[in-house]
Amino acid sequence: YDLFIAPFAAFEFMRRARAERKWIVLGPISDHPMNPRRLYRHVAKGALASCDRAVLIGKFAHHVPDTGGRIRAFAHVHEADAFLREELAPGDLVVCLGAGSITAWAHELPGELAKALAGGGARSAGAGA
């Protein structure tokens, strides 16, 4: 159950980290025996306790409770990407967890945000990771 344990290790890191805003981005959690609704609600609870904002990605991510906008759920990584490009700002700390295609996306995100900022394509406050 490494993919289930990993978010909680990241939450502990984020609790101790210092940044203007702390974000966690979690890719699909699909290989766990817990009911997906309960699983995502459990993960959301941990995210709320340790981060300012969280992004959950996956076909069951929409099962998170209403958090007043602190947690956003997306079915696909490209939807999360568009959201983060608009929301991230200099000084934000972003931790991405997941496997498969989200790993490559997370690796490329800082460079893409830097290009957007340099080209004036980021939101008016800027973007960074």
C-alpha cells in the first residue's frame, strides 16, 4: 500500500514546511482496497490538516467533501494543469505525488511555469513552483 502511505508522509513534510502557500497534488489512488469515496475523503482530511491547498486527480477524486475551495478535484491531469497554471504564485511550495503519466507532468511543471512567467503568460501575480 505504498501509494496509500506516501500521501501521509508528504502531509507530515508539509506540516513542517514553511512557505507562503503549501500545495499538494495527488495523482489517482486506485490500487487500495478501501472504498474510493472513503479513501479520497480520508486523504482530503490529511491534506486539509497540513496544506493550504490540495489538488486531487482521478476518476474518484470528486468524492472529496466541500472544503470552501481549499481542495480541488479533477478527473484528468490536463484539467489540474490548467488550474495550477492560473493559481500558483511565487513562494508557493508544491509537492506532487503519483505514478505513471503524472510523474512526467510533475517533473515538467516547474519549467513550464517559469516559461509562462517569463513570457507574460502566467496570472498577473506570477507563477512558480
